[in-house]
Amino acid sequence: MTSTHAQVPAGGAASSPAGTARGLLAQDARAQAAALKAGAVTPVELVSAALARIDEMDPRCWAISWLRSEQALAEADAADPAAPDAAPFAGVPILLKDHRAQAAGQETRYGTTALADAASDWDSGSNVHAALAAQGFIVLGRTTTPEFATHLLTESAATGITRSPFLPERVSGGSSGGSAAAVASGMVAVAHATDGGGSIRVPASCCGVVGLKPSRGRISLGPAGGGESWGGATVEGVLTRTVGDSAAVTANMSRRFPGDRYLAPGELPAEPPAAPENLCIGVMSSDPYGEPWHPEVLRVLRETVAALAGRGHDVVDSFPVALTEAAAFNERVRLMISVDLELLAQRVEARLGRELHAREIAPRNTAHRHRARSTSAADYLAEKYWLNEWSGRVQSWFEDGWDVLLLPTLGALPALAGEESDLKDAAALDASMDRRLAEMRPMTNFFNTSGLPAISLPLGQTEEGIPIGMQLVARLGDEATLLGLAAEFEQHGPWHPARPFG
């Protein structure tokens, strides 16, 4: 198996500054940071190479919402990765999802046509942006997301259709689909993402990259929101091509800020630990909605079970019974999303100084706003209390001696991408997205509401090269076990990652 940390050779085509920088784009962020610190490449050279790669690849996948190229090059010119007190990723380029992660003086468009047209920046920054900036990353710009991040496909009137970079007929997933496509295509080694119902793991599965959703309370979501987004289901993190990058960047993002309401137990390791031994792993091998999973997905699930059993783990069919209440669960989750969406829309309207026009908001989000406005505060709390009780039953399964739950990230293959003509008809676009998402059968939002850490890994693919991700879930605060298992898969297989440079 090809190493994910192969070094650029000292001679040959990569020996020129431009060649060295381009070669580094194929490596992970830790390797890039080490090369910058050693002086093998400058931040300006690496950022320039990343911007050139974006020019090359974005027409294939449409992953970029907007760029800040001049500012990024100026920040790269001022960076000094070799300084004794340099940040761990000083000079390394990164892309941020165009949703949350607000930065003072920068735009965040939330996938809306209204903010894209208004080009409105924000007055204050987020804790997530502060945590990423403290690591020394150079922000190149923002990646595409569906309007208000309320879909697991990244298609919108504001930014078009984001596709898998190597299978353009297939979706990149969502709502962090632009970030996943950017990482898979080699634009950057790491990209910011959010996950309220699968928005890190679904695109990770669709694009063949690593997607770690941290525990609730691991990453600060303040100062606005304080962790209550989507009823406490939303987390922020990154998409990467290696397990080590997921561990290192997420660990460095894990900082406490005043006002944080949740605190995940334990510490998140900056390096993947040794794989745990003799774990009790439960397998969910059938769909909680009663629909059949795709044969290729079941094949990869069986191969994953065989690999885990062959490494000495006790792997048994078992899962939290509460997951069979999927229909009742989803109805209540939709209300959490609706109420949060209404608040975000009001904030956008305040920023614009006017109400959003009907043509500026997708029908699904208009429906969310209507549902929120017709719901009383008491009804909202009653449904949130139900979800809290349900979450306790999911978490209690781990207290019965189980260490990890294994199940597919998607019960089917990534859907075919949409049609450009649908972008002109908001109702048709919404209907198409809903239909294709239902075909994909995401198995992710259970672990947002319950707050548990989960990771999607590129453990399989079809003969045509369509990625298939498997999902591992652990008890609250136990990202270390997930990272240890993930690193073992990365080293010993099965492992089928995106290979952006062939």
C-alpha cells in the first residue's frame, strides 16, 4: 500500500520551488507544516501552488464559494514557520466552509443568494475561526454549501452543483460537500466543516476522505449559539485525507472559551494512539427504516467486520434499540432544525437590513421557517426533552460493555449529481435533492443528537471507483478509540482513499 506520508524527493521534477510546493499538496498538513518549518518551501510558494490547484480542479467539481487570494498571499508572506514560537501549522493553506466559522471582516454567505449578492462581512469572529487561526493556517477562501446547510447534498442557486472531483456524475455529499471535494482533489490537505446531521461524514464517504465528527462539547461553538445549534446536534471539525491530520487539527481546535455550555470528557489525542485490543464492537447490519442497503455497501461492511475480527476484536450484531425509532426521531429533529433556521434567517435579515425575498430562499427553508413560526416555545422544549431522553438510551448501550458501533455511513452509493436546469427552479431542485438523498440512505444524524463521536473512513469502493465509507461510533468523549482503529485501517487496510495526484 502507498504511504500517505511519502516525502517529496530531493531531486527531479519536484526539486524546483514550484514543483516542491505542488508535490507537497499531495501530502497531508503535518508534512506540509514540517516542510515549511525546515525551509524546503515558503508559505507563499505553498499558497500559490494551492491557488493554482484550485484554478485547475474547481471547474471539475465546483467546490469554491469565493476566494481571498490577495489577502492569503499577503498573510503567507508575513508568516514565519521557522520561528521558535511558530504555530503548529504556520503557513499551511486551508479552506473554510461558507457556513459558521465567522471571521471579523470576512464574508460568510451561508450558501444564500442574498448574501452572495450583498457581499456582507461580519462584525465579530467565531471561536472556531480563532482556534484555527491560532494554529497558523492561511485561509484561502470558502467552500460551497447548500443554502443554510440544510441538506446533505451541496447544490444551490447561489453556488451551483458541487460534484465528486473524480466522478463528476456523482454528488460530493453535503452539507460540507465543497470542503470534501476540495480535500479529495488536492486543493488543500485539510478543510473546515460542520456537522449537524452528517455533514462531515456524508461528504467524507462520497469523496473518499476522512471525516471525524467530534463529541458534543469538544469544539467551542461560541460566542453565538454556545453549542445549541440544531438543538445541540451541530459540531464543527475538519475533513482530511489522513487520520493523523484529523487527530492533530481537531485536537488543536479543542480549546475552551468563556461561555461554552458543554465540555466533552477526556482529552483528544494530537496523534492517533495505538489501536486498542480486544474491543467489543457491535454491528448494525440492517437499515432502521426497514429498507435494504446496497449490495456493495453490505460487501464492504462484511469486509470491515472480517478485518476487525481478524485483529482480535469481538464483533457481534448489536446496536442501540433506540435507533429503531428512526421515524419518530427524525420528526423531532426536523423541528430543531426549523427553529434554528428561523433564527439564522432573522440574523441574515438583520445583516441585510431587510426581509429575505421569496426568490432568495429555497422552498425547504421557507417550510422550515413556517414550521418554526407555528411552534410554541413549550412544544419546542417538549420535543427537545424527548430527544434528550432518547439520547440517553442510545448512550446507555455503550454502558452495557460495548466500545464501538460499526455501521455504514450511507446505506447506498453516492447519488447522481443534479441537473443544471434545476438550479433555475427552486422547487424542482429541492424535490430532486430530497429524492436523491433518500436513495443514499444516510445513517448519521442519530449520533449528532446523542452527541457521540463518529468517524467515516474510506474502507471500500466499487469496481468503478465509487467510494464507500464505513462509520465507527464510540461513547461520549472517546475519540481516541476511533482514531486508534482508524489508524490501524489506514496502515493495514482495507483503505481506499482519494488519490488526487494519481
